[in-house]
Amino acid sequence: MNFDVVIIGGGPAGMSSAIASAQNGSRVLLVERNEALGGVLNQCIHSGFGLHYYNEELTGPEFANRLENELKKEKNIEVLINTFVTSIKDNEVTIVNSNGEQKVKAKSIILATGAREKTAANICLTGSRPAGVMTAGTAQKMVNIMGKLPGKDIVILGSGDIGLIMARRLVLEGANVKAVLEINPVTSGLRRNVLQCLDDFNIPLLLKTTVFSVVGENKIEGILYGNVDENYNPIKSTEKFMKCDCLILSVGLTPETDLLPDLKIMKATGGAEINEYYMTNIKNVFSAGNVLHIHDLVDNVCLESALAGKYASLSAQGKLSFSSPIEVASGKGISYVVPSVCYKNGEKLIAKFRLKTKITRKNIVAKSGSKVLAKKFMLAGTPGEMVTFEIDKSSAEKQIVVEVEE
Ligand SMILES: Cc1cc2nc3c(=O)[nH]c(=O)nc-3n(C[C@H](O)[C@H](O)[C@H](O)COP(=O)(O)OP(=O)(O)OC[C@H]3O[C@@H](n4cnc5c(N)ncnc54)[C@H](O)[C@@H]3O)c2cc1C
């Protein structure tokens, strides 16, 4: 099989990039390992999706359904579900499904494989490994898809959006969510989720607090928990016991980059380093969505992935040109900026960044040497929110630095 663009992963990133690639003149193959397209959206039955992209508040499955309907209108997209991509070598993608193993040739490849949840082992959680300790995504699948409650007295570790949303969901289904523990001094979730998922349900959020160890042999009986110091070390004198029959871990996501061990990975995101065209260090391999960097909003996933799809398509047709590169770097107060490289090509750079700490009433600036290329006022911002920054790079020199102005 030969295609212009092969896309791995049929979540929102994969579907958006497939639509854009086809609309830009390419023959596209979209490969998804599950039995349906939609990715993570399929298990997110809460609303809050699509506020920017569709100007409507949709549930996850509704959002996925809309994208899939758009995809079906494109004639040049072939979709393979129940199909696993097992390896990528040069411009050849190996797929496995009920027909066996096949090789597919691609002029461009887009990695849209999403992210997986960190587990107890990833965060070196001490104590035994009894039943009742699980990730938030597993708990979400149990409640929303299988119709089962993972426990009655529940503690959630981690206050990212998944943890916050699951706290509300579990209360609505009749569980007692005793507390959400967060090791950092601020939550990493969106403000709207703290208000709507915790405050509205009187669920305590304990900051600078973590699980010291899990108690229980076959089944979890409770946790030992307490405060941490500024270096995240447990303060033993604050240790207390909390009884629970379920501990849900919402402690972050890791981009699924394993298919391409030669990718140059950005330390701060765990995803590939990319240039302005979403191309990675591997020629003709592009990356978009949660595998690139973890998104809070699916709207941003779709907007970014549509650009990745367009550029992958142009590259497949030999229409992508690279002028002198300009490095894009993070400066004071910024944890990372995507992309890492842009070009002098007349288009505005649409960069995405995350803050290191919470800020109020500050300017974010993009500078090249002493020249200020762009400025953005932020009334308030937290590390949990991904921020879009348009930068006029027409007068940029060798490097652009994005930073919080003193
Ligand atoms: C609990 C939760 C709540 C959320 N709430 C909101 C919200 O309220 N509002 C909002 O806007 N966003 C929300 N999001 C964020 C949004 O859902 C994600 O950002 C988005 O789904 C990421 O899209 P993606 O396509 O990159 O990844 P995914 O949705 O993870 O899709 C990746 C796809 O790739 C497939 N895949 C992976 N490897 C292979 C392989 N080797 N071969 C074939 N297929 C493969 C997977 O099966 C999967 O279908 C939430 C996310 C979670 C987890």
C-alpha cells in the first residue's frame, strides 16, 4: 500500500490532521488500534469540549462524533480500525490487524498516538500493591463505560484535570470522595475544574500534601499521608492515616513516543522537538496532539493537528521549503515553548507555552536580542493552562526567547 500521508492514532489529533492533509491534496491513511475512532474522548462523557472549536459545549463522544462526520466527508481518507502500528522505519509503517502484518509506504507520517497515564511505579509510590489502587483513566473507564464504581471511600492523588473531573463524577455516582491530595502548592488543573468539580461538591483539596504509603495487603485499607517540604520530601511529623477503599492516581501523562526511539525528545514535555511545520528531527515525520505535549483542551489539539496535517501534506508533495532557521527558546518563568525552531517565511509563528508558576497581571514577551517581537498581557495564569502566543518573526534574528517580563 502507498499513501501520501499515514497517520498513527485516530483520536482528535489524528482525525483533525487527516482532514487537513486530505483537504490539502493528499491521499491519507488513518490507523487506529481500537475498535472506534475518538481516542480518550470516548470515555469523557462530561461536557466542556469544543467551546472554542465549535463554539458549543459538547461531551467528549459528541465532539469525537462531529470530527468523525467531517472526516467521512473527505474522499481521500482511508481508515483502518482494530489495526496496530508496530513499527516505523524510514518511510515504511508496519501495521498488524486481522489480515496479518502489512507494510505501508508513506511520503509523510504523522505520529498522533496520544499519551498514557503515569502509574504507581512511575511515581515510586511506597507500600504494598493491593487491589483498589488505579489510574484515573481506568477509574473513568470503569464508571463511564463499564458502569462499575471502583470504591466507596475514595482518595485522589493529583489535582490535574483528570483527577478533578473524576472527583465530581464519583460523587455524582454515589461515592464519598474524601480528599484530593496535591504535592504542589497549586493545582495543575484548570480553574474552572477546581470550582465546578471540587468547590461545588465540598471536596477538600489538600495542597503540598502527598501519599507517604499505601496501607493494606490484598485490598487497600487506607493511606498514610502528610505534607512535603519545598524539595518535595515528606515531613514525617505531619503523617496521618486516612481510611479508604480506593486510591486513584491522577499524576500526569506521558507522551506515547515509543514507536520512534530516534525521536529527539524535549525534556520539559516528554514529546518530540518540532519545527514550525510540526516536523520532528526525523525527516518527514510529524507529531501532533498529546504525543507532542499534553493538552488541557481538545480545541487546541485540533487546531494544532490541522496545521500538522497541512504541512505533512505539503511536504509529501514537495511543497515545503525551509529558509534560515531561528531557534525558539523558553526564558524566565516559562517552562517550555513549542515549536523549538521556526523559519523566516512571512507567516506569523503560533507558539504554545506553559508557565513555571502562577502569575497575576504580567506581560509575556517574545524577544530576539533586545527587539521585542510580541507582547501579551496576562491577568492571571497557572502552569496548568496552555497559552497560545502569536509572534511576528519577520525581524527575528537567530533566536527568539519567550519570557515573563519582570
Ligand atoms: C479525563 C480527561 C478529561 C478531559 N477533559 C477535557 C475537557 O473537559 N475539555 C477538553 O477540551 N479536553 C479535555 N481532555 C483533553 C483531551 O481529551 C485530550 O487532549 C485529547 O483527547 C488528546 O487527543 P490525542 O488525539 O492527542 O490523543 P488520544 O485521544 O489519546 O488519541 C490517541 C489515539 O492513538 C491511538 N494509538 C496509540 N498508539 C497506537 C498505535 N501504535 N497504533 C494505532 N493506534 C494507536 C490510541 O488508541 C488513541 O485512540 C480531557 C482528557 C482526559 C484524559
